[in-house]
Amino acid sequence: MSGDCAEPGDCQEALDKLQEYLDGEVPETRLGEIRDHLSACYPCGDRASFEEQLRAIVRRECADRAPEALIERIRIRLADGAATAS
Ligand SMILES: [Zn+2]
């Protein structure tokens, strides 16, 4: 297995929509294709589970308020050097 995506455009789309997806804000018409992509594409699926873990930690550690600085600190800690430049 190469681990590469068959359709790179879909990765961008999936990652763009990831936050909305986790928030349950993706329209039903788009939900299926994003979910399919996340289950078929290892890097994106991995990213999605990372973001889910991040959200779970933030919710647990900071039940009613999650300052951006804290989220960023946890994100960096979890990413463990695998930072992506934007
Ligand atoms: Zn992908």
C-alpha cells in the first residue's frame, strides 16, 4: 500500500471540511463523500481521529471554555513535531 490518495483534490476537500464534519455541520449531501474519503484515505482518516482526540481532550480538560492558546498547545503536543506549515 502506498498510502497516497487516488484523488489529491479530495484530500484538500476533506481537510477543509474536517472541522465542520466534526462539528456535525457538514450538509447531509456532502457527509457521505467526506466520510467515505476519511475511511478510505489513511492520512486524512488519521488526521480526523487526531482532531477528534484533540476535541475530546479539550472538552475533558476545559469543559466550558477552550482558549485558543490551550488548544494550540495541546495540538502541538499531540502533533509531536509533525507540524504542517500553512
Ligand atoms: Zn485524503
